[in-house]
Amino acid sequence: MAVHDHPHRHPGFRFPSLRRSGTASSSTEASAVTTATATSPYVLAVLRILTGFVFLWAFLDKTFGFGYATPSGKGWIDGGSPTKGFLSGVAAGPMESTFHDWAGAGWANWLFMLGLLGIGLALIAGIGLRLAAVAGTAMMALMWIAEWPPAKHLSDGSLSMSTNPFTDYHVVYAIVLIALAAAGAGATWGLGRAWARLPFVSRNRWLM
């Protein structure tokens, strides 16, 4: 009698194939990256416009005295000073006396207001973002020094009530301005592309 040995088939545990799930995962990740890449210009455009409106509104309110930060009848056109109240109130930091000297000076008023207007319009229009970033960062740096967040006490000995010794909204605004300029955020919902094609801009890239 012949005996035939048949191989035994063990049902044992088998790992599921990862090929299909891996492909699906890669496809999902690629889709997410594509979506993020497609939407990021619009997110930056919204950030640019809103930041521009912050600067433009400050200019308008200080000029016409809408009754928000600037009381009605105290606007620049009514003879008020856009810098006197803030700079004369500086009570800490290494430039305290210097800011007091600058408070209400005609040149300081004009530089401050032109800076607010220029930065606001540039951001909303999406043009000259590099200039806006430089001017805005300089303005935010001076305002940061004026408020001097590192101080725990004011010059009169009272508590400064500083919430953070380094990072405040001035630093955040400066970083936003730099990021918008670096990303070329004026091309979406802005005049960035048309501005870049102008001959004097194409010859002077710092005007981008």
C-alpha cells in the first residue's frame, strides 16, 4: 500500500496586506497637502487685508476722531496730535525721556500718520510689501520700546502690569508683516502681480 504524504495546510494567523492601506494613506496625505497648498494663498490674502485694515483704521480714527481710540473732536484734522497722548504717557524703558521730547512734534505726527496710511494701503492693495514690512517693523519696534514690556515697574514705582516680558502684539504684527512680504502675499486678491510687472519695480526689486 502506497502512502502519499500530502502537505498540511495550517490556517495560522496572517497579517493583512499593508499595500492597499499604505497607498490609500499616501493618497490621503497627498490630497491634504494639495488642499493646503491651494488654500494657503487665500489664507495669507485674508491675513494681509485684515492686517492692512488694522493700520488703515488707526490712521482714519486718529485723523477724523471717530470716537473709538480717538475722541470725537480730537482728531488730527481738528488740531489734535496723534502722537502726544501716547508718547507723553511713556513711563518705562530706556527711551522714556526721548519719547517725551518727541510727543506732539510735527515731524513725529507726520511720520507716524504717513506710516500708518502707507502700510495700510500697501497691505490692502498687495503692493510694496517689502517696504511695508520694513516700515511696519520699525514702527512696531519703536512702539514696543515705548511700552517696554520687560519692565515690572513703571518709573513712578507702580506695577507695569506687563503680561509678557518679550512677546506682545507689536512683535506679532512685525512677524506677520515680514511673513507676508516673504511669501509674496500680494498676488492673491491684490495687485501684486501687476505691480511686479511695472518697469521701475522690476528694476528695483526692493519695491516688491
